Amino acid sequence: MFCVAFLVLLAVAVLGVVWELIYHYLMQFRWEKDWPTLFGLLTLVP
């Protein structure tokens, strides 16, 4: 039981770091360095 909880926590942490790196990479191409409002609302869905 503890092993499963640890694996889930580890997976969430890894995915969070990967998502942050992808987000930072994509923001380098935007002039304002931020998402348009629609993209911000779409990220709430996942």
C-alpha cells in the first residue's frame, strides 16, 4: 500500500517537473512570455 502511494507521488512530481520545463520552453517563443487567456483556461481541463 505504501509502495503504491509513493509511486503515485513520484509520478506526479516527475510529471510536474516535466510539464514546467515544457511550459518554460514554449514561453521563450512568445513575445509577452505568457499564454493567451484561452490557453490558460484550457490548462484547467486536464
